[in-house]
Amino acid sequence: MTMMKQFGKAALSGAVGITLISGSAYAWEPERNVEFIVPYSAGGGSDINARMLVETLRQNDLVDETILVNNRPGGSGAVGNSYTYNKGDDNHTIMTFNGGQMMSMVTNDANVQLEDLTPLGTLALDTLLLGVAADSEVESLEDLVKMAEEDSDGISIGGAGRGGEDHLAFAMINSSLGADFQYVPFGGTGEVTSALLGGHIDAAVYKLGSRMDPNQVRSLAALSEDRLEAPYDDVPTFAELGYPDIQLMIFRGYAGPPEMSDEAIAYWEGVLEQASESEQWNADYIEKNNLIGTFMGAEESAEFYGREKARYSEKFKEVGIIE
């Protein structure tokens, strides 16, 4: 595949920003249906994020045309990344883009890399938890470690994808706790949830944004820097349990095809900023999922993603997933 390296286009172009005509209209606006790619299966964190954003845009009249969510799971985000990349200069295609997708680019040496997409903005930071089904006999992290020590077949921990944030969180947990856990990858958090509740795996790594039901899943520990708010305020952080190195925060952003126009970048950046300021987005998505509302525009997101990619590479090397 011949790659057109467009990463940083937003950072390099003086046209980025909200370009206005007559003080109110954008220089470019959608003229037909918009395709919103989610590189994971329905029901997971990215799917929930996309559908909540679509509803926010609709109810606040921020985009005139219809936005259609298209789930393209596979390859820990690689299928959706490639699909979006192949759209070339289509300004009517956007995609959810999170830390997990970028991690899989690093670990799997994927054909489509960060440099082959166009960052549009970031609206939230997420974190992860380790948990078990609510009816499990495991009631604490200590119980899970003890079970692993006593079970010669190993304890299975599920996560969304291989080489992504769930896999990295698992590797950090596995190496720090000194237990023999087995990682089981799934196509998305929705599948992880079904496997956990169905008793097919012993525990799971999942993100706050995936909306795991606290009545169905017992969270044992959080990979956040500080203790979370209700309903997770009774969940200790790994640092509180004596494992300060087990911390991981994940960004939730958006990207477009490699040749998206400067005018379209400015349009989507402006739309995302307006969504981030809406009462609905903050009440129904950010607060409900204990996320950190964090707006970054196209240029700032491009720079942030670059720094995060370097940090992820370092972490994956530390736990032995890549050399």
C-alpha cells in the first residue's frame, strides 16, 4: 500500500480553525449523508461514544445531513482504519479514534498508521478497570491472585482486541502481580461483556466508556491515577493496592481520511467543539461514564496523538509485547 503521509496536516496548515463565511456559515459543510466509522463491534465503548455523539449533534442541530454509524470491527481497529484511509479525500467520512487503535498500530505494524489519517479532535479521556461477574466468588484483587496461584490451568482475562489498550492493561497487570493470567482477545467490549457474564472467562479488562453495568460486573481495581466518582467510588486504584505502576488513561477522539480538505477539518473541529460544550454531551455521556471531558482541536490532537504513540511504544517494550 502506498501511503500518503498526511499526519500533522492540521498542524501544518494555516487554514485550520473555524473558517467562517458571513460570520456564521462554514467554508465547507456536508452535502450528503455522513458515514461515521466505528472500528469495533456494536455495544462497546467506541460504539457508545459514536452513537452518543450522533444524538448530540442531531438534538443540537449541529449537522444538517444524516450521520450513519457503520461498525467495521476486526484487527483491533485495523479494519476500520484501513476502510477510512481508503476513503482518500472524502470529507463525508469520519471515524472514532482512540488510544487502543493507535496501540494496535504500534504492536501489529499495521499498514495504516497514525500518519495516514487526519486527526479532527478529542472530546474525552477514559480509563480502565479490572473486574469479574457480580456473581463470581472473587470479591477482591487479592482473591483473583490467589485463584490464579491455585489454578494450574490459569485464569483467563478477556479484553477488546490484541495489541490495544486492554491488552496493554492486561500485560501491566500480569507482569506486576506475578500471577499466571491468560489473555483472551475479543472483537469489542460488547463481546467481552457477553463472555464474562456467560462464564466463558474469569475476569475482564474494560473501559469506563463501555458502560459496564455495576449490577452485573464487580470492579476489583481501576487503572486511573485517582479514585473515580460514583458508582465506582468504592473501587480502589491499583496504586492504592500497592501497584503504582499500573496506570493507563485512554483518549477518545476522531479522525478522517488522509486527504480531507482544510475546510472540512475546520468544519468537523468546530462541530466537535460545539458538541463538547453542550449540556447533553456532558450530562449524558461524560458524567454518566465518569469520563474526563477534554476538548482538543485538530492541531492539538495531532500533537497529542504523536506524543501518546511514543509513550505507548515505550510501555509495550517495558512489558515485552514488542521489542
